[in-house]
Amino acid sequence: MTDLYAPNHTLYVRNIDESIKLNDLKEEFTKLFSKHGKVLDIHARKAMKMRGQCFVVFETLDSAIQAKQELNSFVFHEKPLDVQFAREKSDLVLKKFDKYDPEVVKKRRRIRENKRQGISVTIPKTTTMDTSQQVNESVGTTNVPQQTQQIQQPEIEIQPQTTQNIQEKKKESLPTKPNRFLFVENLPKEAQKVMLDLIFGQFEGFKEVRTVPNNHSIAFVEYDNESNSTTAMNLLQGFDIKNEKIKITYLKV
């Protein structure tokens, strides 16, 4: 099954036996998941909506990936666990890597609370530049009065070009057609083949990762078809490895 969210330090676990007491669950899960790496937190709640599910936060990405591979469908108290990557990174992880913004965390919590209360907040998009914006919030509504002005584009002086130059530029500007091969750039030195195999191997149809000797910053990834390579590219685009955001494109073939 294709993952819904990109690999990260936090796992979302569900289909847990709801009869297990909260303290017992945390203790057993700590022992179970710690076999694959250091666990920073087991987040489970007594609330009715959270029963049968919890979040497991690992110290490293490799540990989270390995735990997901090994424990997804693992039979725990006679029920197979459903283990997936969480949609959002844990606050603990954000703090650890110096990316903790209290305002962002407050916003995330406010959105979750609004969802629980059935409040929907929508801000319409605009194609023009906003010169002023005032948001008046009330329960269930958001009004956004805006004053806008069109963006004036500068005139461009067109230089005469030869037919050959035009054809060459057109050829260069053509996007690479989607295919089953991916070209990965901006990799840090720490991103060895084993780590890349774990990251890209989470997606359906994965075949192999090929690294380049004497150039750690790039790699090639092969999937069995174009659809699976596209899914992996979309979910991992800009993925953070050791504070470096990777860039993924189709390989020119």
C-alpha cells in the first residue's frame, strides 16, 4: 500500500485493542517499539475519539522507518496493528531540530480544536497582490476584506534570435517526460545508500537506489512504473534529510 504521508520521526498506530489500560499500553508499546530505536514519546489519550490509536515518536528517522516496516500488521493482543507515518511532525521533533515555532504549534492546536468543535475557517485565494488585510474571527466564520492592486509587469525588450537559437531554447525548456526513473539532488553526506533505500523503499514498486562514487549529493532511484515513481516524487519532494531539503525530478531518458 502506498503511504499517505512522507516518512518522518512520528508513527501513527491504530487498530489497538481498546480494552488495554492506558498505562499498560504505553509500557508495552515502549518495549515493543524500542527494539527498533530510541523512543522519545508514546502519545495516547483516554478520550473516546483517541481509543484504539496512538502516536510513537522516535529520535531518528531511520528508527521510525524500520519500526514501520517491521511492526505494520504485527499482531498485538490478537489484533494486527496498522502503522503509518503521521501527518504532522511531533513537537518534540521540532524542538530537537531547532524548528520549533510556538506560534505554529498554537495554530496547529487551534485548527485541531476547531475541527473537534465543527468550526470551519476558510480564507479565499486571490491572484492579485494584497495591500491590506484584516481578519475578523467569530465562531464558525472568517471575513477577509481586501484592497488589491494589479501587479504591473515591466516591459521586456525582445532581442532578435536565429532560428537555431530558438529551437535550442525550446528543446531546453521542455520538461522531462514522466518515467519510472527519478533523479535526486541536494543530498547530504550522511545520506548513504542504506538510508535512501529505507526512505524510497517505503513506496510501492520500488526497485533500487543507485548512488554515484565521489559525488554524495546525487542519486538515482528506479521504480517499476511511472505511476509509482510519481507518487514517491510528490510525497518526498523537499523532504528534509539532516537539514537539507532534497530535490527530485524525472531522469532524462
